[in-house]
Amino acid sequence: MDALEQEFTQMVKKYKSTIYTVCMMFGENGGEVDDMVQETLINLWKGFAKFEGRSDMKTWVWRVAMNTCISQDRKQKKRKDSTSSLDALGIGGKLSDDSPADDHQIKMLHDRIQQLGVFDRAIVLLWLENLSYDEIGDIVGISPKNVSVRLVRIREQLKKMK
């Protein structure tokens, strides 16, 4: 294994949870998530040697994973029009140690987030991962102020959904 392959392997080990988090948000079932992860790894490998370090490695990984999953999501939507459920994502059943009412609220929130557009879903995912507005802006390519405005509008959309 050459030095570039070793660096890539280390990067994948370091950011594997980030990659899976993004893919889980966009994938509807285990097989689809695995396909997205594999496609993301291919795209990361293709761009790894060209990565110039102008942004943080974590930001670059997020961006590649998001763009890959968004592209895959669009391809899937063209083939079929379906909605995902928590069971299809492989995280059905008991969601927390909280009451059944809390579980119901978590499921409702997830279902509402799935109704958002791909770009807004991506922003919500990053926000739920506790990234700063600056980091979110770097990943999705908008200003931190625009992130703030988008989140306010997304919250309003979520409130209006049934």
C-alpha cells in the first residue's frame, strides 16, 4: 500500500461516521445506504489526490458525501416516487428511552424532514449534527447568514406540515 492509499484509509477511518450519517439521511434502506456509502468512497478516492487543503478535511468529506447522496437521491426519485419510513431506514422500533409520545414526536419530525427539498434536508442534517453556521455554509456553499435565514424558513415549513 503506497502513502496515498494509507492516507486515504486513515481519512476514511476518521470520517466514517460522518459518511454513514449523511448516507443514512438520504438512503431509504440498508442496501441503498450501502450503495451511497460505496459511491461516496469512490468519489472521495477520485478527488483525494487533488484535495488542496483550502478547506478543512472534514468539510470536504461532508461536501463530497452530501453531493454524492443528493445525486443518488435524485436518480432514485426519477426511478420511483416513494417516501421513506423509520423502519425502511433500519432504525424502527423503540427510538429512545422516552415515552411513547416522545417516540411519536421523533417519528413525526423525521417524516416532516423527509418532505423537505434535498438542499433544506441537507441543512437540517448538518444543523442536527451541531455544526456551526460557518461550517454548514462552507459545506453547502452559502453564507452563514443565509444558513440562519434558511433554518428559520425551514422551521416555519416544518410547523406548517401535517
